[in-house]
Amino acid sequence: MHTPIKLIPESYNPAPSLQLDPAVSAPDAPAGEATAVGYFVSTDGDAPAELGLGKEALAAAGFTGAAGQTLVIPRADATAAVAVGAGAGATRTADELRDAAAAFARAAARHAKLALILPAGHGLDGALAAQVVVEGALLARYRFNALQTAPKDVTVESLDVVGAGDGAAAGAARGKVLARSAALARDLANNPPGHLTATEYADFATEQGPSFGLTVETFDKAALIELGCGGLLGVNAGSFEEPRMIVLRYKPAGVPTAHLALVGKGIMYDSGGISLKPSDPMHLAMKMDMAGSSAVLAAMTGLRDLGATAEVSAWLMCTDNMPSGTATKLGDVLTARNGKTVEVKNTDAEGRLVMMDALCLAMEETPDAIVDVATLTGAAMAALGTLVGAVIGNSQDLVDQVTASAQATGESAWQLPLETRYLPQLNSDIADISNMGGPTAGAITAALFLSEFVKGTPWAHLDIAGTMKSDTDDSWRPRGATGYGTRLLSDLMLNFAKVS
């Protein structure tokens, strides 16, 4: 087998977002340094005098104040005023404020120094208001340009959130950490598969993890054989690239309030293996089949800065899934870490195979709960589209905590049932279980497969196949990898309570 030639500079950085450090603040009044200042205008109220235009002049320019609308108004002093549509009424929800900040930041795309003036009586706690504004503005301006020789995008250098209220400074700082984490997840998922292999991913985690207070262990092919990780090794069998398991650990300064285990699917590129995918736009997106692992890693980088009190352990299962003369074949039987045998009926149902080993390893540490994140099934996307993830679990308490975090972060998730009457679809004539169910309920049968490896422990599964990417520029979700799950997991880890 010949070594592939890759003309990639040694200095290539797969996570350029980590080099950015925008200054965020929450003053009571504009500091005067911003070159673009945003003002909220509702459909049923007067325009702020500072904007320089009244409602009639704005209406003549086609601006009504509807949510999502913006109008850039040049000024003689080179500072642009931006009218930001607020919709009807005076109060705002966190989602509305995050979206409005994103609309403002997009409208001010040519400006590096921004200020957004929040309306009096916006209705949110000051810390939360500042947090979601920072999230919305920074995430809206995210771009992955590591491979562009002359990028034209203007990065945000500073952002003032004015008039948020008490606690705004702490909220703005929190929003910056959460935006940084989500941007990191996007970076990693946006990388071409030839630029970020499993081994390079492990090297990146090893290099960066300690700077965020994480301990990192990586396991190569020989170590995985010793551990008996037959699922990860079986999926990797057709690849030239070695697999890696990345284990991340965070421990708080004091006595941990709980121990949460995370599992992330890290398929660096999914061709489908012998069950080859069709060559279509979705196949092109399979560099993002590691988005579950990137969400886990990225969320954990923020735990120290956010003051998380729970202990968190994570297993990222990383390999590509390729067809070759050595690839796992349909009908082969793989043995999981815990000895359970699995008949492979479809090599494109590979995510559950690598994750079963991680779930076994997580179970051995007896955590209080396990949450896994994976771009697992097209069935989840067919059911819920591209804006809503699927959550399934064996503990309603834990599922409720996941959905509460989804609602708090604007990363929507909807519960699907763990319907055990579908379990016979996974029967095998020659092994303990098969990796493929029937033609329907694919998201549920995939979860049922995973549930066989977590019996006795509260567990929730987040299927992000539909939400991993955006095909359009949508509010704070630019085209490409979304980083979905990163802020959701961050919120969950910060607020996790032991399941009774």
C-alpha cells in the first residue's frame, strides 16, 4: 500500500478561531470606539433619536422594524448606524435577542469594532442579555478561511453590549467563552478530511487540551487492540489511516458535584465503507461525520473558564470509514469491548459500532450519567429537519435536562421514544445483535442498539445528523458546520444534576 501524498504545510492550523480574541465589554454607554453602532427599532414604537432617522424616513427606505430586518445608515464621521428590527412589543426573549445581534453583526460585516445599544426594558436578566448578544454577534461573523490565500472577511475585534443591565460584564464574558467553543467545533468539522485525520485530531487534542484545563490521553491501534475495541477497529479496517481514541477529562477545583460521561462519534470521513454512499451533496458533507466528537471536545474547552463544578470524562472515537480489500464486509461479526458480538449488516451504520466501545468504557467508570452525541442517522434528519436534533434516552430526568439545555441555548432538540418493541429488528441469527434495523424508525433502532451497552446507567443520545451543517447563511448559523450541540452540552455540564 502506497503512502498518500498530502501537500499540507506543517504550519497548518485546523482551528484558526482559537487565534481570535475579540474584546467584549458591557458598558452603560457607548465607549465611542465602535465604527458600527446598532439601535433597536420596533414596529410599534418610535425610532431612537440617536439613529438620526424617524420612522417615516426608515419606512421610505423599506425598513419597518420587523424582526430580522436591518438598515445601515452611513454617517459623515465614518461611523455607521444600523437600525435593527425588533418586531412588536418591548420585551425580548433570549432567542430573539441572539437573533437580533446576529442580524446586526451581519449588517455590519465590513466593521471590526461593534456596539449594540439594547432598548430599555428589554425584559431579560442583564447577564443573560449580554451573553446571548455576544453569542449571536460572534457566531454570525464566524468564517472558516484557513485554506483561503487572501480571505476577505473582517473579523470582530471588539463588541460593546450597551444597556444590558446588572451582571452584564459577567454575561458578556460567558458569551465569549461559549462562542469560542462553538467556533472551535465548527473549525474542526469544516476541515477537509485530508487535513484532519484521526491521528492529527488526536495530536491537536493533546496539544490544546491542557491549555483549557483538560487532561488528554490518546490510544493508537495497538492500544485499541489491547483494550478490545472491536467496533472502532472493525470500522477502521478498510482505511490507510490509523484510528485513535481520545479520552478527555475535566476535574473541578473543589469536590465534584457529579460525574458526567460523554461519548462523541468521530468519523473523520464516512464513505459508507463497502456499503458505499452515493456521490451526492450529502456524501460531500461526510467530512462532518465527526461533528459529535468536535462538539464534545469544544464544549469541554470552556468548562474551566465557565466554572463547571461537575467532573466530566469524554471518549471520542475517531477513524474514517473507507472501502478497500481489507474493509469489514457485510456479514462480518465484530466483538465489542464488553464481549458482545455484533453482526454487520450495513457498513454505513458504522457510528454505532465505534460508539459501542466508548459506551462500554464509560460504563466501567460508573458515572452518574452518560450522554452521547453523534451524526448518526438520516432518519433523524428526515423526521426533524436541519434545525432540530433528536434526543432519546432511558432516563426521562436526563432527557429533560438535555431538552432544557437545548431550549436555553437555541439549539433545538425534540424527544423521540426509545420504543423497545422495535428491538427485534436488530436480531441476528449468528451474533448477539446486528447493527441494522428495518426500513423505518431508523433513529429509534439506532438508539436501541446503543442502549444495549448502557443498561443500568442513566443515558441520553443526541442525534445531530440533520443539524450538523447549514446550507444557507441563517442568523448565527453561517453556511457550513454549525457547531450544534456545543453550547447545549456546555449548558448541560454546567447545570447537570444527578438523576434520582
